[in-house]
Amino acid sequence: MARLYIEKSGLQTSMQDLGRIAHADLGVPLSGPMDEMAFRLANHLMRRSSNEACIELYMGNVVLQFEAACQLVLTGAEVECRCENKLYTTNQIIGIPEGGRLIIPRFSSGQWAYLAMNGVFFTQTSMGSKSFYPGISEKSRFTQGDELAYQPERKPISPSFLKIKSGNSGSSRMIDAFRGPSFYLLAQSQQEMLQNQPFTLSRNQNRMGIQLEEKVPHALAEMISTPTYPGTVQLTPAGTLIVLMKDAQVTGGYHRVLQLPVSSMSQLAQLRPGATFRFQLH
């Protein structure tokens, strides 16, 4: 077993697996990766279980030092990282020598990235998951000076096995969505707004949710608290749309007008504040 030293932790670097399933009755959020598609790809490229924990990074600016030689891959956001004067891009096997330092600068595109190892990261398991969450895990994020144990796999993966190009695209796109329980309570004009109007991501966003800039005025009656899920799009009394993400609460008192699938949540998570998109309703 070896140690990873976090020399520079970035804004929100944490450990994530697929989350805490079946604990909503206790009020415990699902958690897990903001971009689940990139997370699963990282584990797939490292020949690991789809639920194996990865290091999740937000916007980059992270420096890690590895005690023992290992292989890594970084998926999700686009970035060119460096180890011992060698440059590596997203979805490319990174060869770390003994004592090697991995420098991950600010991402050039996207917001979230996933660092998977040909081996295993060791961290606390709480309620069946290694995902960080305040009050459940020992940490909510890594900080400078932290250490993380890991065990590299002895059998290396050939770099030629990775032939997947980076998938991040521009700032305007279509986001698939399904109509939620309250969609048909809206007036026809409000339904058309959700289907046809471009929406802009605000700076008011985190792992709990993403708020949109444009308002959808309505006169819906107040409602009692009901179950919510990652991907639920809530409509507040003031007309604000909030897309719930992986650390969102398990119940809420706002109308549920849309529901996003995992693939759409992954797309939305990678869009930066100010980016625009449209909902493609099904």
C-alpha cells in the first residue's frame, strides 16, 4: 500500500462512487459523481467495477504526489495535465513513476473531472458508500496536506487500449428531459416556455443544485413536501427553476415540472455559468 499526498487541493476535490442508494427514508442524499457518464468511463478505461471510487475534481488547479508508481486516467472536463515533464490529455493513460507529481491546471472546458486508478483508492465507507458528504463521511472535500492510501494494480494497461476522444462540446446544446408531475398543471404558455425558451445557467450552483436565470411566472398553488431525486427540476413560487443535482435533499415543497435522466445531468454539470441550452422534452 502506498500514499498519495495532496499538495494543492483545488476548489472541491472529493472522493465519489455511485452514491448511497436506498437511504432516502433517513433523509440521506444519494451523492455520487456530478458527471456520472464521465465517472463510469474512467472506471471502464481502468478495467474496474463501475462503482469503484474515483477522485472528483472541480475546475482543476490540483497537484498530487504519488509514493509508488501507478497508472491513472482523467475523464470528463478537458485539461492537459503534466507529470515529470510529460503532457497528458483527457482519456489518456497517465504513467506515474515512483514519487511522481501530477499537476492538473485549470480546465480548458467543462467543470468536473474524474481521476481513476489502475488499482484501488482506500477511504472510509459510510452507509455503504465512499462518496464524501458533510455529516456522513469524515470529510466533505480534500484539503492541502491530506493523504490518501492506494494500491496500484501490478498488471499494467497498455496505453494503446485508450482510443476515446474527449466529448466536451460548446456552450449551447439540447438537454433531454421528461415531463414532471406538475408539468400539466402549468398553463399552455408556460409549458411552451419550458419546451422552446433558451435557459441560462446562473452562478448559483453547487453539488446540491443548479439555478437557472430565466423565470417561468406561474400561479400554481402551494404544495406539501414530496419526494425529489437527482435530476428533478423544481419551480419555486417566484418562478425560478432549480435543477437538483447529486447532493440534493430527498424531499421538497416546490412543484416538480421536469425530470432529467442521468445523461442530461452529466451534460448540464459540465456547462459553466452563463452557458445556454434548451430542454428537449419527451
